[in-house]
Amino acid sequence: MRVLITGVTGFAGSHLAEYILANKPEAKVYGLVRWRSRMDNVLGIRDKLELHEADLKDYVSLKRSLKDIKPDYIFHLAAQSFVPTSWRLPAETLSINAVGQVHLFEAVLDLGLTPRIQVAGSSEEYGQVSPDEIPMKETNPLRPLSPYAVSKVAQDLLGYQYHRSYGLQVVRTRGFNHTGPRRGEVFVTSNFAKQVAEIEAKKKPAVIHVGNLEAKRDFTDVRDMVQAYWLSLEKGQAGEVYNIGTGRAYAMQEVLDLLLSLSKVKVKVEVDPARLRPSDVPILLPDCSKFVKLTGWKPRIPFAKTLEDLLNYWRERV
């Protein structure tokens, strides 16, 4: 089985590659990289991967790589995935996420390939939800509140449209927040953990800078999330969409308190206006019964363990 991961050097992509290499001996893992891709996340498995240089915005390089690889499975994880950046670079976010996916689909069609394709969507697609819509089902209206969320809705619906129009075997997932070791430092759990580690190491004053601590999110360990991604292609129905999460939402204040409970430092907490978004989603909490019933998937790693591993990851680096 030939398995292609776009975004293989990223947070989820590198964990997915590790999961496949450890659990699916029948699979050969390929990845797409750009000339500027950071290789830190895949150093331990680099010799087990076959990497091809391509860019989602460059159709020629993408088609050339797909022609060489001829994948059976494609996990489409490459994206501009940081919500605040999408406010500053909305057109770039849409270009990478939506137009880049069109390039991927068109290359598959032009080459006559028939892979199963996972489109990694986001809980941010739901956006504004009312109290009677929580937990959110896959049938909930999509009311995106950021350019990033709009781009993910576009990816999601393009996946549906290309399945219906051309028969592409696309399975769409709406993964809720996931975190763990190697999470980029701009993301909230990782940013909090890095600040705690820096304070422990006396590399910064004992002040933690935060954004909106009232927002509530469902957090899955990335190592559980990538197993769910695999199951989405192994057992998911083409054309369908599946929520993936734990079914438990934490306020950002709770996340911060949990991280501080793993440390002995005493800190002052200050709100940084630059960390506040023009519009924020108050709560993202999924109903994942559709996916669980289909696959039997359940998260295994407790959130406290995820945060401990994330804090230790930063302790080693600061």
C-alpha cells in the first residue's frame, strides 16, 4: 500500500507517519515537502520515508509527484492552519488551503488515479453555534468566523463536490483541537507550555501572557487523532463527513491551571490584547457518535498526560 501524506513534516503529519510506520507494515509512506520545510519533526523516521518536493500552489510539481508515487491513500494535512495568521493573510490562507486542494484533486483526475483521500477539516468550520446546537453534529450549520475557517469550509465542500461530480473517494473529517509534543508554539496549549518551561528555566519573567481564557475547546491527543485519521480512510464512507474529538471541552483557564499544576513556578497572568481575535468562537464541542459507531475509535490518552508530555517537550528545548 502506497500512502501519501501532504504536510508530512508538520505536527499531525509527522505523528501520522510514525503511527503508520509502527502499525501498518504493509504500507510504504511518502511525503510531500517544500524546499523550506523544517525537517525537525521527522528526523527520527527520515530514513523510512520517501519524500518528494512539491508545493500545493504549484500544480506542475504536484502532478509530477503524484505521477511518481501513484498513492492508494492520500492524507491531505498540508495547510495554513493558524487562525490568527489567516486574519493577516486571508488571501494566502485561501490560496494554500482551498486552491491548493483543487490542484491536488485535479492532478489526481488528470492522472487517472483512484486513491482514497482524507480531507482534514476543522472544528472551526462550525463557527458561531447557539446553546441548543451543542454538542455539534455533522449536520449543524457551518457559520465560519475567520478566514481560516472559511478556507476549511471550502476544502470540506470541495471534497464533497469532487466526490459527487467526479467520483473521487474523498472522506472528510472535522477534527476538533488536537495537541501534544511537537505542537507549534503559536498554538495555545503549546504556547502556554513553552512559557511555563521558560519561566522554570529562568529565561523569562514569571508572567504568562494569554488571550481569551473563557473560550472552550475539545482537546484530543495528536497520537489518538492520527489513529482516527487512518480509520477514516480504512472504514469511512466516501462522500461522508465525520467529527473527531473527545466530547469534553476545557476552558482555556482550565488548560492553563492544569499546566501550572505540573510545575512549581508561581506566575502572574496577564492578558495580551494582541492575542485576542476580532471574533472568537465561545465553545467547540463535538458529537462524535457517528465516527465512533462506524470505527470503534476512542481516545486513549488522558488530557493531563498530553499536557505533561507537551510540557516536557518544551522543557527539553528551552
